[in-house]
Amino acid sequence: MKFPSWRALLPLAAALLAAPLAASAEDIQAQPPPFTEGIFPCSQCHDKAGDPAPRQLAFHDEIQGGFKHGAPDRWCLECHDNGKRDFLHLINGKKVPFTESYQLCGQCHGDKYRDWKVGVHGKRIGMWNGKKTYFLCVNCHNPHNPRFKALKPEPPPIPPQEQGR
Amino acid sequence: MSHRNRLPVIQDAPGEAVGAGTSRRDFLRNAAAGAVLAAVAGCKPEAVVEELQRRHLSELSPERLQSMLGKLEKKWSAKYGKEVTVSAKGPMPGVNFAYGLDLSRCIGCRRCVYACVKENNQSRKNPQIQWIRVLQMDKEHGVALQHATPYYDPEKVPEAGHFYMPVQCQQCRHPPCTKVCPVKATWKEPDGIVVIDYDWCIGCRCCTAACPYGARKFNWAEPNLPAAEMNPVTDYLGNRPRPMGVVEKCTFCLQRTRSGRYPACVEICPVGARKFGNLLDPESEIRQVMDRKRVFVFKEELATEPQFYFFYAT
């Protein structure tokens, strides 16, 4: 009973999280963060702070197994907040919602953050002279394994000699 | 500079009235139309006369242009079985478009090539026409065309030791292609876009030979555009269906960009390598690129001065 009701509320929760973002000073209108279905909010399972000691987890093992972002010096709680589970935290302890995760990324990747804020890094769609949709860092880079994955290319052009010329 | 942007306009008699105070030019045109009319039995006479009497786009009165666009809309709506719109928006004042492409990001996936084909109604095959050509180059040699190929086809891109350089129309400030056109069917607009009037093009392909970037493509056969895939939102100088025997090329998606939208290739790029904006706006993305990164233009030594900039963000 508890689970389905949370899932039903998921779009609402995402919308609520996105709301303060759109109104912020930078006016960043972003795509929602790409959560695994049913995983957010985290507080549906983590209702209180857990053991902060780095260890092998039984759950989220697929994330921990594929973790390639400054491992082995970092683990979950370097970014995820132990007290308020639905938030991330900066190094200074400030809580950051998932929709503003770029603040967290920008702590280390300052050059990319600066470029992203003015549209040099990353991608925008919509109007070049008006309303845009921005993509968060995590829309393109998996935060647990950020390297951009190789893609299958679209087919090459047909050479002229094969077009009967 | 401004003389490069303007076409010589031959002034008509007021009201563009054919017949009233007929000039030598009008007389000859009508006589020629009559001769053809006599020869072409079975065609709609008014349509033939009108086509033969057509003037250069820059000389058309707004009413004449509207009626011409209306006829094209009717013709293509019937042909493709959907409501086709043909605009002729014209450049926005205070806008000069430029493009930025981040070579340190591009992975050569060719998503842009096919998004462009779809948006701009290119012929799908026989002839296959693509306005963007992605060149795979060797890191060892840098930007060197003798070590480039567009035909790479590995399982996954990017491949080690290679980088990728998409090439399309560079929208030069001194375009060699428009200089050589014998009929002024192609010209540079005030917003920087080099356009082609496909109805004015005689298919001599001088421009194709003059372009140092291989950006211009020729319809060697009747274009093959499946009705289901036809993009019905078109512009006269942009993505409207083309006839056989004319040249076409990238127009920075003017049917989109002149309404404020990003080009199709910018929106599809999965790595965000493509940047677009107004050079005259200091806050625009392209200006931010130029302020922060070192940019270069392709074949700088030819002094074509492209409005298409390559850069390495990292």
C-alpha cells in the first residue's frame, strides 16, 4: 500500500522540486534528474540516518559495483546526505536538492560549471533567443560513472560511385 | 561590405503592371511566353505564363510573393497529403547568426546528419543528399583532409586515435559560391545565411565547384522524399521540397532559426558539441564561446571568413 502511493506521487514530487529551481536567480529551467523508476524519494526506505562507515552494501550494489567517480576515496555519503536522505550536500554541509545537483558537481569541476552556466558546455534546446530547456550534468553524465559512453554511429553516406554516378 | 549583401534590383513600372506602358523587357517576356504557350498544349496556360513571367525574388511584390507561396502550399499539400506551409520569413533585424562546433566533444555519431535530413526534406536515396558530412580524422595528423574519411563505420564511436569534424555550409562572409552564380540564384542574406532560390537555380553547378567545403549538393535525379517523412513546416529559401536539377545546402535551418528556434542539428547532438546564436548579442552562446575559447575557421587561408567556428573546449 505504501509503495504504490509514493510512486503515484513521484511526478508531483519532481514538480515540487523543480519549482524553486525555475524561479532562481539564474533562471535555469532543467530537465528532471534521471532517477531509476521508483527509487525517489529515498526517504521512502531511508527514514533515518544510517551507518556512515564506508562498506559493501547489500542494496544499491549495482551502483556501488559500477562506481567509477573518484573511487576508492569516495562513497555514497560524500555526496548523498545521511540526515536528509532526499538531498545531496556540498562540502560545507549545505543541503542541495537533486534538481540542483550542478552545484555539487561544480565544487570540483569549476571550469565545466562556469562553461555550463553560459551555455558553452552542455546542451540546450528550445529558443536561441528565448526560453530554453537546460540539461543537468546528470542528464548526460551518470554521476556514479560519468564518462560519456560510446555510441553506435548512424550509417555512413553512400559513396557517389555506388549511386550510379 | 553592404554591397555584397544586396542584389541589383531592376526597377519596375509602379504597380508591376504588365501591359500598361509595356517596356521592351515586358514585351519580350510576354512574346516568349506566348511562343511557349503555343508549343505547350494541354498545360494550364495561366500557370505557364506566370512561371515564365516570374521575377527574381528580390523584385517580387509582397502580394505576388504571397500568391506564389499560396500556390506552392496548395501543390505540396495535395502531393504529400498533409497541410504544408511555405513561409518566406526574411532575416530578423539586428541578428547575425554564427555557429560553434566543439571538436573536443564531437564523437562522430552522425545523429546531426540524419536530424538534418529529416528536418530539411532532403532526398533520402537515389540521390542520397546530406548537408552535413562528418569527417573522421587522425589525432596524429590533426585537421588534415588527406587523412580524413566520411565513410567510417565501426561498431562504436569514438574510436581511439581519431577525432571527428562535421562539415556543412560555413556561411562565409565572402562566399565564393554566390560570386560564381551566373543567374543570382544564391546570395548572402543580412543575417549571414547564404540562401538559394531553388526555382531560380539553373543547375549549372558552378557554385558546387566553387565551394571549398563541399557543402553544396546537387539533385542529380528527382528527389526521393517519402510523403510520410516530409516535414510540412517549410520556408521558401529553406527546407521546401526541391525539384530535380538544383543545388541545395545547409541554411542554418532558417525555417526554425528565423523564428527563434535552434537548428535541428543543435537539438539532436547527444554531446552538446553544437552551439548557435546571434553574434551581435554579447550574451549569446556563440559569443560566450568566442570570448572564452580559442576558435578557428576551416580553411582560413582562403579568406572566405566563415560564420562557422570550430573550437576545443578542453
